[in-house]
Amino acid sequence: MNPYAKGLERNAANYTPLTPVSFLAKAAYVYPERTAVIHGGIRRSWREIYERSRRLASALARHGVKRGETVAAMLPNVPAMVELHFGPAMFGAVLNTLNTRLDAESIAFMLDHGEAKVLFTDREFAPIVSKAVALAKAKPLVVDVDDALFEGGEAVGSIEYEAFIAAGDPHFQWQMPPDEWDAIALNYTSGTTGNPKGVVYHYRGAYLNALNNILDWSMPKHPVYLWTLPMFHCNGWCFNWTLAAAAGTNVCLRKVEAKLILELIRDHKVTHYCGAPIVHSMLVNAPEKWRAGIGHGVHALVAAAPPPAAMLEGMRKIDFDITHVYGLTETYGPAAVCAKHAEWEELPLEEQVRRNGRQGVAYLLEERMDVIDPATMLPVPHDGETMGEIMFRGNITMKGYLKNPVATEEAFRGGWFHSGDLGVMHPDGYVKIKDRSKDVIISGGENISSQEVEDVLHGHPSVMMAAVVAQPDPKWGETPCAFVELKEGASASVEEIIEFCRARMARFKAPRSVVFGPLPKTSTGKIQKFILRERAKSTAAIE
């Protein structure tokens, strides 16, 4: 008999379920007067955020929202969104942050699928929200969040946010979840090939990934964090909870603009921010005068598409320290990091950029990330060449897809979460994405990684961003088609771009067609390749 099994049971003294709400309570207790939120002229302390979040929880409960029911938010990065990451969780309601760039039909689907009881919305999105609520079968209470930094727009709700929370109890006794496996948040995938899937997060995963952001980014106490990343995207990669754990400062930002970002970094001594490659590229290519006066260290996380080498090098030149992370909605945002090694600093710059551009290794609190053959479910050789699917396993992997057992079972086939990303495993155990499985171009029977072609394109001095998709070809089946967004004031010809690629890679991999112009992007900076694929079908190839 195991002597450790009897008389040593779990009890109230030695076990409490993990919840990120405890981070807020402790920040308010230990650092009550430290600035928690900055937004225009607004300054709120951690004591105030804790009180307002309890008022919010109380108001929701008084409205009739119950444990396990959904509270939706259609908001930009404003102070109310910080509070919404705590208020519903204080009594077991589930927060569904909505992508603010979606159309009314998509929002209506999410409101119905998640069965939202309350919807918080900003006046900027009034036309979409009004139509969505009219289309939806669910008829949530709509609460307007007025923001002094936005002029115009109509009120579409029956009450304004400040009035709503004013009716709540500032001493509301929040509750630990009965089970840390309970749902804390609902996030929808993009749904480019049908209805989006509802990804469900639990308290345990939210708590662990919030702490992991601190651990794997080596964040100090009291960071000043600029919200360049949408708070709705994977709950801001869990940084809404991370900032409470670190008792830091949330600097809110409604709209991503290079000049404003650099002003806020300078004025508030911002130490950390996150974003897709396009955000960092904007700062790298901004006029030097906009960066004047920034004399302190700035740390940045980059995710979404693998960062182009030119962007990594550019960030180094402006003395911003950048770290590459990787993950998906299903892994609470980042679940892997390109962990740096001191000896890399001694390598030539080109090699440093190559190593830092990899997706790296699993987050400390995510159990495993591996590259696996999806047919055999065996790991691929660590040779940097053999392709497989990147898969995850561990505590910062979703509960599953809401009301979709078939998709959940397929996603977890073989005891791993299947990312859909194709990659290789390098001899040092670091993963490198080669492509999304749907983005591989098969030309004359040869597989071409669109990511490989994009990496070469980003090395051209005139190229700001590039995306490569398959273009139908009567001879080869498919050939690469490049969509290129040039830097402001720069120029290049189709022939120049093609020859640039042919000089740096196998000739058959080089694009046969090049289209110049702005690239369609999601609100999180991801390039919408499904739109480009449609455009490529009607674009004539250049031999």
C-alpha cells in the first residue's frame, strides 16, 4: 500500500484551484496605488481596477448572468476590456472577446453559438453590432462603452458601462472556481473555410500561460506594457492576466499607428509590447525623428507569421530587443519561444537572425512541442530537413471546441494537439515552421514552401511585406505567385523581384508572377492568404 495515499488528502488548507483573478487581488493588496491603466488622460490604480472589476462582477450577477454563461465584448484596447478579463471570472461567467474586424453575420453567429447573455460594445462598432444583434437569435443585454478618445458613433445599448458597474457592489465577494478545469474564456478561430470554431480556455491554462509570459520573456516586476496587440486576440495572449501578476502598467491603444506607438513608448517609458511582424516592420521603417528621445530599453515579442530576417535585423539596428514566440488560438496564444543563447551573440549577424527566426521550443509550462509525422504519429528526425506537423501537448492547450466534439476529437488525435503547421526539427531541438499544410505549393510534383520564398522576398531592400500563394498553372499544376507590399517611397519591377529570387534559390521555387499593392490583413496582422489565393487565380503568370 502506498503510504502517501492515505491521510494526506487534498483540503482547503493545502489546495486552491488556480485562477488569474488572484493576481488582481494580490496586485491590489500589495501595490494598491501603483498605476495599473493609462488611457489618454485616465490613470487608474490596481486598487481601483480591483474595485471596478468587483462592481462589474456584481452588476453581471444582478442582471442574472450565472456561472458557465457567456459575456461577450466587442471592444478595442480600452480600460473596460482590462476589467472584463476579471469581472466575469470572479463568479464563473465566461468571457468571449470578439474580433472587431468581423462582419455582422459572423458576430451574430458567435453571439448565438456562445449564447451570450450580455454584450459590451464600443460606439465605433455600432453599425456592425446593431445588425448582428438584429440577426442573432440570442438577444443579449447590450452595454455601451463610451471612450473619450473616440468621437462619433451611436449608442446601441440600453445602458452605458459606467452606469452599469455603478450599480454593482465594490466589495463583491468573488469566488474561486469549483474546478480549475472550468471555462474562463471563449475565443473563435477565423473561420475562413466555414463557421468559426469556439476555442474554450480553462482557469488553469489562463493562470499558467499568464505566468509563463513572465518566465520565458524574463519580465521584471512592474513592466510598462503597450497594448499594440488586440486584447481580443487569444485574450491578448493572456497578457491581460500577466500584467496583474507582474503588477505592471497597461498602456491602452485604440489603433496601431507607428507615430503614436513611438510617442507612447517615449512618454510612458514603455518597456514591453507584442505584435505581428507588420507592427514591428512599421516601427523599423518609421522616420528616425519619430524615434527621437527613446533612450531606454524596449522589449518586443513577435508572433503570427515567422518574422522576416530583414525585420529581425532592423529591430536590432534600432536597439529594440525582440523575441520570437509561436502559438495558436488553441494554445492560449504563445506556447513556444525561440529561447536565446548568449553564445549566439558571437555569431555573424546573418546566422543570429536565422537562429532567432525559428519557432523554438515549448514554453516552460507547456509540456511538449514536437514535429510529428501525422500518418505514423512518430517524431521526425532532428535533421532540419524532414517535414512533419507541429504538435503540442500540455496544460496550456485548449479544453476543446465548444459544441463540436468531432472537430475536438480530430484536433486531439493520437494524444496531441494538431496545429496544422508544417515544420522541421533542427539538430539542437528547435522547431522551424516551413508552411501551413494548406499553403504548400506543389509544382510539377515538387513541394515548395511559401515561407521559404517569402523569406527571400523580405531580403529585397524595397520590400515591406510579402506573401506567396499557389497559382494554377496548366503545365506545372501550381506555381508560386508573390504579392508584395513595398516600403513607402520605394520602387521595384516585377522582373527585378523575380530575378532577385532566382539568384537566391532554386529556379523552380521563384515566383512566376508578382502583384504589387497593400496586403489584406486581419486585425492581428496576419496576412489573409485565402483572399490572395482568389486573386492569384485571375493573375496572369510571367514566364
